[in-house]
Amino acid sequence: MPVLSLQNVTKRFGGLVAVNNVSLTLEKGDLAGLIGPNGAGKTTIFNLLTGVYAPTEGSIQFNGQEISGRKPHQIARLGVCRTFQNIRLFPDLSVLDNVRTAASTHEQTGLIGTVLRTARFARAEGEVTAEAKRLLGLLNLNHLENEDARNLPYGDQRRLEIARALATRPELLLLDEPAAGMNPQESGDLMRLIRRLRDEFGLTILLIEHDMTVVMGVCEEITVLVYGQPIARGTPADIRNDPRVIEAYLGSEDSEAALETEAA
Amino acid sequence: MLSLRRILTVSATLGILLFLSFFLEQRLQAVAFRVVMLSGIAVVMAVSLNLINGFTGQFSIGHAGFQAVGAYAAAALTVYGHNRIFGNLPRSGQLPDTLQGFLLGAPAMICALLAGGLFAAVVGYVVGLPSLRLKGDYLAIVTLGFGEIIRVAVENTEAVGGPRGFTGNIREGIYIPNLTSFFWVYLMVVVVVVVSRNLRFSVQGLQYLSVREDEIAAQAMGVNTTRVKVNAFVLGAFFAGVAGALYAHFEQSVSPTSFGFVRSFDFVTMVVLGGLGSITGSVLAAVVLTALPEILRSSLGAEFNQYRLVAYALLLILLMLVRPQGIFGRGELRLDRLFGRKGGGGPAGRDNVEDQPAATELR
């Protein structure tokens, strides 16, 4: 059974068709990329997958379960978690608390238990904190755990978003431009991290990225979206040489060499 | 859990409150005692509003409406329950009139507090569930409207005195009993502060804060933001209702105008002034803003008395210019920070009913 399967998904905003009849399937352990020019509908697809929007038409299945129309927190608890293109951390909470918040959604201590500080509460509290610290260690953020999230450098904020997403124990991780604003050194580390997450956690990963070095370097399968429609799908090598993709990115009269330059 | 330490802390707190109650009610001048009592009630209101406005970031400005619900529900219970449920209630439950009066009044007071709180909580749930879908200004307008609806509803309910207010004189000779002693007010202060603090420094509380920080991100991390907001609203309304019950049995008279939107704004001012989200800030601001007008009244002298409200307003403006984030911002005043490491602390060490060290690793 595929982890994620989109069938003929369409999303309209009034007269604008943001996502037009998209079908996509991800198997467990896939590391796939979603690319396309600005406004192609990539982030809208993420918003559909995480329940921010409900699709106008079509069906979205996660592990064989229909998730379109469910609330965002329900989908997150099923095991679909994301990071955001324009970072959305909890700015005034500490780095540790950002991750603890996400890790806490598995605990069912409840309001009464929390207020009375029962033994169950203490145990849950300890587990959540331990898990959060472990994840911060994994992403080399543990030395910053008491810092407010807003004070972190850009690259660290991106990694904190990944740590926070992992704390929800996802099966499917959606990364929205994880390398945006990173220098080559940082994006190199990020690529290694993404592969490691897939291998160690057994995650299925779908990422949106404009940095072609990252997309071509890390993704095993790439879908190209233009005006809400998928125009090509294949391995990085296929995509790089696909005339439709070159046309979409560079216009029809430009040569293939130009894409190579951009890709390099 | 019922650890020995917890039992000891609770009994010590009760003992200290009883002692203070006995001591203060005999020694303090009537005016000073009144300020102490009204400050305590204001603290319960401000700290409970902070649960909604400060923790989850939902801007509610109808908090006095919940206080009104609690006040009227509790007062109606003791007045109509007189001789029927509670036997012959004493006119006064304050300690100077003997310990007996306090003990006789205690069951009625506990029932009144619960009735006020639960009634307000139910109303909070009914109001909160649909209106918490709205954000920011829109929610503020709904809560403002709710406060007004309560006022108008009360004015048209003859059973609780209608527009004349309610002193209980519905059945001849029976008034709202003076049951609110120092003990009950400050017991409720301790409870609301401890509940807030236990929530604030827990992972459950982090979910509340995450709604304030970024609701969309909170949802994406699996936080049921609707439930969190409704929980905070109901909990805040509960304690506002408790404060209403205290107020009714202290003043022995409630009127629809004492819970208007001007009063609601007083509580919002307290929470903002103390620092949105700061429990100790709310406590301090509630005390200062309740005591300040009284202190100005006595210190400015008769001829300047009329400028009292001007001075009050100027002080507020000044404070907001100097510290727009509020007195404590989002942080807390902690005794262990002030005096090295020693026990948990809030104002006057009130929130030291603590078993877990969870708070020490947080701010």
C-alpha cells in the first residue's frame, strides 16, 4: 500500500485553479521532490496534504485512509508533518519548548492531571523532555536549547523546524524549501541529514526546493509542477534533460545548456 | 499525588490563611481591609483572564460578564437557599464575629463558590465554542457583546432584582450573607495562581502557548487548537465566576452596572500592564491598579481628590510608554532568582505548592 496517494486532486480559489488534477503516489521510504516555478501550486499541495485546505475535487489517501477534509491536527497525529516555507516557529518559546510542544501531542495527561501534577503527569513530562533533547542532539541544536527560537540564525531555525516536525513522530515528512537561505556548506549538511532521516527513521519524504543542487542531489524522483499541473516526473537525470521542463523554466528558445548552468 | 510533602504544604497554606484572616480582619482599618479584599478578588480576575489573553493569546474583553454570571448565580443560591438548603445562615462569616460564624458559613460559601464558578464555566463553554473560531478584533467584539448581553439579561430578570440590583431582599429580611472572609479570597488567589503556574510550566501548557505563538504551526504539530482555546476560555470563566461569588458575598449587593464593559477593560488593563502571559505580572498589576486609586484618594488630600483619576490615567500612560511589554513582559518574577536558589516562588511565595522540579528548567 502506498504511504501517500493523491488522485485527481484539484484546488480552486474562486476562478484560479491552483492545483489542477494532480495525481501522485509515494511508497514507503521514497525521497521525492516537487519543483516548479513560483506560483506553480507546490505549497498549495502541502496545504492540501496537511489539511489547511480541503481539495475541491479528488482524493488524498494516507496509508489507505482518506485524509482530505480532516482537520490539520488530526492529520498531524496520523503521521503527516511538515515544515514551513516562511519559517513558523513559536518565536517566544525556547528551542527546547518548541520541540517539546510537538512531542507533547502524543501524551494524554489532560488538563486535570496537569493542574494536579499527578505521577502520570511527571512521567509524561519526563518522556517528552527526553525525546525533545534527543531530537535536538540529532540536529546539533542541543547547545541552543534554552535560547528563544526567534534569536536563532536562519539556518538553525530551519533545522529547528525539522526537529519540531520529527517530534510529532511522522511517517511522511513534508519539507517546504528546507535549504532556502542556507549557504552551500549548510545545504550540503542538510542533504546528508535528509538522507539520514529517511534511512534511520524509515521516513517517507517529499520536499519542495528551489535549490537545484539540493533537489538533484538528494531526491530520487522529481515531479515538476507548472500552473498547478504536473508536466513531468522522473529521476533527476530525466528531469534535467526533459524539454518540457526546460521550456517551463527557461522559455522555449533557450538552450539546454542554460539549464545545466542553473543546475550546477 | 498525595505525597506527605503535598499534604503538609496544603495544610500549612490553609493554616497561614486562617491565621491571617483572623489577624487582619481584627486589626486592619475598614478602608484598608476593603482594599485588601478587593485586591484579592481583582487578582483572581486578572490571573484567570491571563489564562485566556496571556496564554492562548485570544483577546477576550468580556471577562466582567463571567464575573457577573458567577456573582448572581452564587448570590441567588445563598439567598434562595437560606433556611432551605443551608439552614439559618449567619449574617457574617468574617472572623471577628466569632469563629462559629465562619464555620457555619463555610458550607454555604463553598457551594456558592462552586455554583458561581460552574455556572460561569458553562456560559463560557456556550459562548466560547462558536466565538473562538474568530480571531483578534472579531473575537474581542463578540466577547464585548457577550458582556453587554449578560448585563441586559440581568437587568430584565426580576428574580435577581432586575435593574435595581440584588441585595437579596426578595424574601423579606433575608440579604446576601457576608460570607466572604479574607480566608476565602486568598484561598482562591492561591488556587488560581497554582493552577495557572502548573499549567504554564508543563508540556500541556506549552500547547496553550503555542496557540498564541503561531496557531497554524500549532495545528500542524498536532495541537487541537480549538480544544485548547475552549479549555482556556472555560477555565478562565470558571475562576471569573468564583471571583464573582466572592464579590457578591463581600459587597452583599450586586448590580448590573458593577460588571459593565468598563470593568472588563480594567481587567484587560491589569493583564496587559503586568505583561501578557505573566502570572506574577497579573497579580502585581491587579493589586497596584486596585490599591492605587484608594491610595491616591487618601494621599492627595481633599482638594486634589478630583484629580485622582487623571493621575491614575497618567501613571498608566507613563508605564506603557516606558515598558510597552508590561511590567514583567512574558517572564515571571521568581523568588529563587531574586534570593539565590531556594524553593519555588511567586508573589509572597504563594505558589510554592510544588512537587515537581519541572519549573526549574524553564522560565
